[in-house]
Amino acid sequence: MKKVWIKKLSVAAAAVLIVSGNSLYAEEAGEQPATQEVVKNKAVIADIVKLIDVAGKQRMLSQRIAKDYLYIGKKVAVSKAKKQLKASLEELVSAHKVLMDSINDPEIRNLLSFVELSIEDFKTTANEPFNIDNAQLIIDLSESMLEGSQYVVDSLKEKVKVQESAIVGKSGKQRMLAQRIAKYYIAYQAGIKDKNTIDQMKAAVAEFSEAHKALMANPSNTPEINRQLNEIDRLWKIVYKFYLNIEKGGLPLIVFNTTDNITAKMNKITALYVELYK
């Protein structure tokens, strides 16, 4: 489901970013474009931070779609995974349109065009019968989409170079890492039992832990942000051990539910960070 602010962002002139040479322009109704390479205007920064959140969420969706396909194929949490897969594909498409409507930077748009091709491949593969070849293909597609979406996030962060963009980017990435953990956990159980699957799982757990500590120590956190992070902290201290036990397996439903729980909480926290920097 689209967020209200996403709808506003896609139609508001203030959200349209235009790049000419090395300078970023933000066109607002009745105003001349600013010619600074790094945007200073607070209202424009707020719009870019929102776009960072949108692009950042695409990272999570790339991992969730692959995870859901694998869970359906493994016949675990099938009903929930099917609903989630359908909703994630729809959200991926709608968010991609927001980015395309809001960004005219040629380099970023080129990456977004590549992501659009990956979205079409995702939709096709996600509806194919499950087998190991299709499972590997959807994992590969999710990795390409993740890389492309991360590039968009990093490019937008470069335009503002302010703390809020870094915090929103870091918080939003936690959503992706939670889904990435579930993706590689179920991939191993589904038969992709190579060293890379184990290594990627462990790397995602380590990165989540490091970023979580950094977010908890962030001095600009509100009491509500701290409360939400503490809830995740209590859960994470228990469940990360399940994730690392990937080779033993046996807990796919717990992994599905706990990573979804963490993703939902991190989505709320990221939205709170976006609101904080309006």
C-alpha cells in the first residue's frame, strides 16, 4: 500500500530533482532553481531524505520477494508468503514509479532503468514453478536489484551530505538485512547449500548487529525511537543465534516470523527518522 507522503512526493514540484552537469537543482513552485552542488535548503533536503527512504525500501523488497518465493517452494508459511510476495511486487512497482517521476539525474535514471528490467524478471520468475534453477535465478536477481537500489541510495545521500540522510539510510538498511537473513536461511534449507549462502547469512547478521549498536547510540534519537530500538534489541539478543545456526536448520517458521517482526519495527523507526528531519 502506498504511503500518503509518497503520493504527495510524486506530484509535488518540490520533490522533482534535476541534475545539470555536476549541479543539483530543486525546482519548487514559483522559485528559481538553486545551483549548489550540495543542497542546503531544508525543505528540499527533507524531500530527498524521503526519496532515500523509498529507494532504501526497495533494497528490502528485493530480498523479501526472493525469500517469499523460496518459502513457498519449501512449503513453509505458504499462505503468508504468497500474500506477502504479491504485495511486495506491487509495492516495488509503485515505489519505482515514484523514483522515476522524482529523479532526472541521468546516471541514477540509468540505474533505475536497469532495476525496472530486473522487476520484470522478478515478476516472471516469481510465478514460475519452484526448482533449484529458478531459486538460484531469483536469488541472483535479488542481488542485482539490491546493488542497484543501494547505488540510488548512495547517490541521493551524496546530494545532501547531511547526517539525516546517513541515519535514514542506515536505519532503512536494517529492514533489508532482516529479510536477507531469512532469504539465505531458507535458501540453505531449500538446497542451495554452498559456502556463499552461509557466508552471506553470517555477514548480514554481523552488519545488522553493528548498525543496531550505532543506531542505539545516535544522539538525535527521540524517546519513541529509543523505545522501538530497545524492543528490537531484546528480540535480537535471542534470535540472532537461531540465524547463525543455518547449517542445522529446523526453525524456518521462527526465522520467517522474527525477521518480519524486525523489518516491521525498523520500518516504523525509519519513518520516525524521516519525520524527525522534516
